[in-house]
Amino acid sequence: MLTSMAVTFTQTHITEIVVKTIKNNKGFHSSVYCTVLDHSTHINSSISDNYNHC
């Protein structure tokens, strides 16, 4: 139970970072945000590699 809570917290935190990054960097497209969410288990992968998978 504690582990799943920690994972949820981490994913939420990553999502917040992504949202802030997109708001601060107009070069990011909304589909990048979607891609990051879809590939949340592959945070270390480059966003560009997963760009078209949304």
C-alpha cells in the first residue's frame, strides 16, 4: 500500500514538473505532455523518441 502511494506521489510530482516545463517553454507541444503521461514508466527515454506514440 505504501509503495503504491509513493509511486502515485512520484507520478503526480513528475506530471507537475512536466506541466510547469510546458508552460515555461513554448517550444513544447501539447502532444509531448500526452506522450510523457503515456510513457510515464519510461521517464528516462527521450521525449522525441516517443513523440509520435500518443
